[in-house]
Amino acid sequence: MGRIRLHVALDCSAYSLETFILDNIELGSTIITDSWYSYNFIEDTQYIHKKSNQSSSQTRGNLYGVHLVTSLIKRLIRGTFHGRFEPKYLQNYLDEYAFRFNRRKSKSVGKKFMRLVQQVVISTKITYSEIMWDMDPISEYYAT
């Protein structure tokens, strides 16, 4: 398995899936999906689309990587967060997981650290008062 990209989708509509695919996959690439009808738009684009029928024993292993990553993320949520996490931070959790997964075979700790520092520098800045406002249970009362 190579690198992964993860994104929280608002729904399973063709529009949401198409937006992610166009933003993250190079034109002309082969895309293997299950038979979900929202993927039908791929056939009208410049991608090669192969459908994998997961109920067939011949194609069951085609999406092995997707199933593995999904199960590992579920384990992360159940284990590390004990099933409790704020949905508004889900994309942050997925970004962290993708960062770790994509660097799992890196032999140089220094390169990992350098990339982490680069990500911190380009990330959105959060002020101390914003953090404290989020942690204050009374802040929700004042926000309404």
C-alpha cells in the first residue's frame, strides 16, 4: 500500500465524491470502487473506472487496503478516544492518522520531525483565547 488521503464527506452523494476525486486523483488514473451508484459519474470523466463486486469471491480482495485503513481508523477512535470525540475535530484526527500512515516506513526520524514542523508552520493559527473558549462549558451557554 502506498500513501492515503482522507477527507470527511458531508454525504455519499456523487457531488461529494466527485469533489474529493477531482481534488486528489490525477486525471487518467484508474479508480477501483465498489458498485455504489454515486460512483457512476466517474465513467463520464477522464478516469478509468473499474467496479469491484464485493460479494463475488473473485474480486473480494480488490479493496483490501480501503478496508484495512477503515478498520484501523475505527480502532483508533475506539481505543485512543474510547469512542468519544468531537465530530468537529474528525478531520483533524484523520489528518493526523494519514500523516502517521504515510510516514510509517520512513527510516529517518529527522525527516519526520522536519515535515511535522513544516505542517505546524503552514497550519491555521489558533489563539489561546480560542482554545479556552472551546474548553469552557459556560461558553456554549453564552453562544446561544
